[in-house]
Amino acid sequence: MFCMYTFMGVAFTYIYQLTFFTAVMAYSGKRESSGLHAITLKPVLAPESADTLLKKIFFTGSKSTNLVHSNQNLQETKSPRNKQSIMQNVESRLSTEDGYDSKIKSNFNEEFFGSSHQDTVISKLFREYYAPFLLDNFTKIIGCLLYIVYMFFAILGCSMVQEGLNPKFLVLDSFYLSKFYILMDETFWQEGLQMQVVINSPPDLFDPKGRQEFREMLEDFENTQYTMQHNATMIWLDAYERKLEEELKLQKIPLPISSQEWYERCREWLVSAGGRRLWEKDLVWANRKTDPESSYLVAFRFQLGLRNYKTPTDHMRSAVLMRNIALKYRKFNYIELKPALIRNCILALLAIFTVSFIMIPSWIAALAIVYSIFSIDIESIPGLIGFMTFWGVRLESVSMITVIMSIGFAVDLSSHIAYAYVKSHGNRNQKATHALETIGWPVFMGALSTILGIMVLTTVDAYIVQIFFKTVFLVITFSMLHGLVLLPILLTFVLPQTTKTSTQSNFCKKNGRKHDNNNSNIASTSTTNGKSCTESTNKKIAIVTLRDDDYGNIAL
């Protein structure tokens, strides 16, 4: 049910974002580019133009930077003086071959049409300060050392992890059951519990060898740190042997001389008041009439006294110990938590790698994402669970479900950084800088908004809610650190190749015009109702024809 609920929620969110939310964003972008108010849909007024309080509240606001710059550029380009200045500027750049690709494609578009991308303080912060600092060789070394320290404490915490869900954590501290569970921990869980052991293929207990083997097994059960000595063991065999000794001493009845006599007298003893009251339900007898070759006893059971049985971790360890002695002992659920968690996390990693391999055009980057998720979550067995231990979180069903669910949070932040790195151009440091500049701030804001959103859960006095908060908080924090610190450094090592930019001009790409690259010295294209651009692949010569209805054609 949990998986189905999660699948339906993610599927609905994905479809919602691709349909309704995208349409709303498109309409909002059109409104913004038209300079309309977000609430009243009226043209936005400058604050100094509002002469009443009503206009200041409902009609003033900020205008799109593209709209402001386009109006300014339109006024400037209509000036003959600016027209001549633009012509001279472009011709001077065309005469410099070495700087053509980088300058004619960016500066001409920015100077003539106005840049559609305005630099922000955050992008400048990531580009000019954070990225150079992070990609410095000394910082990389420090980052690797800190990662080793992180892994050390993660493994240390993993070695201290406690498994199992204590029932007292499922009720509020003020609830009366909480005091009951506390008293149970202080008294009955320490010593006195009983555990039943079933022998489903019993030996011939009349045979001294078979009885000796059974006694050795019984001693193995009794001589552990979780079981009490023989005086706390409840077994019918001791009572029956005492009965035989009493009959020998008091009534001079000799001991049985065969297996048949031994078991027949045992059944007679069970019919009497002394045996039937306590032990009749502990033995299952075979039907010798229908199956003469069968053993006398089909199965029997005995009870062991337990001690040091306070925590779910003790339950698990004692169950493992008992199962090593008795291979037919039933498995406890607690034992299956860690293998189930490891198995589910491995399956999640395979799913993440498959999706990353399909969506990201670099299998090395896909592997880097998988390793990042491994470092966040599966190093949860060491990493996340290691630090959960220091925060008092046990490995139980609630935390296991939360860890598996949190893999989705972890993959979001890392995949964005990896994709931006792969699609960027330049050397490895330039690609990492561009990825941090464009995606770093959204990744940081996404992580911060999630953390702020779950902070309200700290006020809920419920164990399950607290476990959810602690697990998600650790996952988001580690994911953000991996995405903004570890992954960029890792990608510069595993993907150091330098990639070059495309030869298409920024003008053609931004305005969607056709371009033609061939082997001729001069390539040209034209249009009748707009703009066109051409490029030559062999020589640094370009013919750009611009048509403007206000002042005719400009040939460059």
C-alpha cells in the first residue's frame, strides 16, 4: 500500500507539472512580458505614478527586465548615430578572427537586441566566489579529507546501530500505556520470560546415546547470555525421570528395560494427576496402530527461562543465537529488517541508474549520481543510519520505510547538478562552474524549503513523526552537501574532458532562425519578414542581414 500510494502521488505530480502547472507558467510569463499586474491584470504602474493608496496596492509593481531593456534598446537602435556605432563595432569584431566565435555571437546580440539573460547576485556569487573556491586544488583535498572523516563517523555509528521497534515509542509519554511499558522494561523484561523450543524429530529417549545428545543440546540452549540455567527450564523429561526413580525407591518397581516399556509407562504417568496436569499438552504421540514403524513421539516441547531481554536488539540477537542451536526455530521479523533494507536500497540504486542512464547523456555521470546516492543513503548503512544512531534513531520498520522513501529526495538534487555539468561547455572547472551557477541556487532553495517544511513536525510529540523528521532532515542535509560540494568535485575527476561550444550563433539559437553550415568560404541565408543569420565553417566571415521596418536594412 505504501508503494502504491507513493507511485500514484509521484505520477500525479509529474503529470500535473507537465500539464496544468506548465500552462499556468506560460500564461504567467506572457502576462509578465506584457507588463501586466499579477492580480489585477492591468498594466503595471511605476510607484511614483500612483497617486492614491488603492493604485499603490493594486496597480504598482515590478516590470519584466526583458520588457524594460527591449524598450530601451528599441529607442537606442532607432537613432542614426547608434546605428552607425553598431555597424562600426560589428565590423571591428569581424576583422579579428581569433575573437570571432566568442564575441560576434554574444556581444552583437547583447549590444543590438539587448540581453535576455540578466545576471543576478546569486549567479554571480556562485560563478565568481563559490565555484572558484570549491574547485581550487587545496579545497578539493580538504573536501576529500572531510569526506573520509564523514565516512569514519558514519561507519562508527553503523557499528552502534540498534534494531527493533520498542512498543513504548508508539504511544505518547502522557498515555497510561507508556508507564506500563516502562514497568515492563524495569521488571519482567530483565528476567523471567519463557521461550518454547519444539523438537519435531525427537530421538529415542530410552537410548542412552540419544538421551545424551538431547541433554547436550539442552545445555547449549541453557548456557547462553540470554537464557537462565537449568533450574528455570520447564521440561517433562525431568519430571518423568524423577517419577521413575520414586517408583524404584518407594515401590520397588524396576526401571524400564526397553523403549516400548519406557514410552508406555510415560503415557500412564501422563494419565495420572501428577503428569497430566502439567505435561499432557507438551507431547504429541504417534499412532502405533496405524503406523507401527513410526517413533513413539512425533514431537514435544520444553520452555526456557530468558534473561537480559530488554531491548528489541536483544530480541534479535537472542533469536539468532537460538536459531544457530535449533535450525527449525521460527524467524523473527526484527532479523529481516537489515537484509530487507539492504535489498530494497540495492533495487532503488538499480532503478536510479537505469533512469539516469536514459535521461543523462553520459554513463559516467549516471554512475556518479548512483555513487552520490550510495554515499547519502546506502552509506546509510554506513552513512545515514550511522548518523541516525547518534541521533537516537533505531533501525526498525518506520525508519526503514523513511530511508527508502528518502532516496527520491536524494536523487533530485544530484541529478540536476550532474545533468548541468554534462551539458555545459569548456574545461572541467568551467563546466562545474556553469553547473553551480545555473543549478546551485535552485538546488539550495529546494533543499532549504523542504527542511523548513518539515520543521513543523518537531512540535508533534509522536515517535513515528519524529523518526520521519529526523530521517528526512538528515537525507536532505547530506543530499545538499553532496550535490553542492562532493558531486562537482567528483565530476571534475571522472569527467575531465573539455567540450567545445557549438558554431551556431547565439542570435540564431535564441530567435529560432535557420542556419546553414557548409564547407564554402561564405555561407548565407535570407528571410523576407524578419531576421536571418549565416556562418562560414572555413573562414571567419559572416553576412548578417537585419530588416527593421523603421529604418530599413542593415547589412553586416
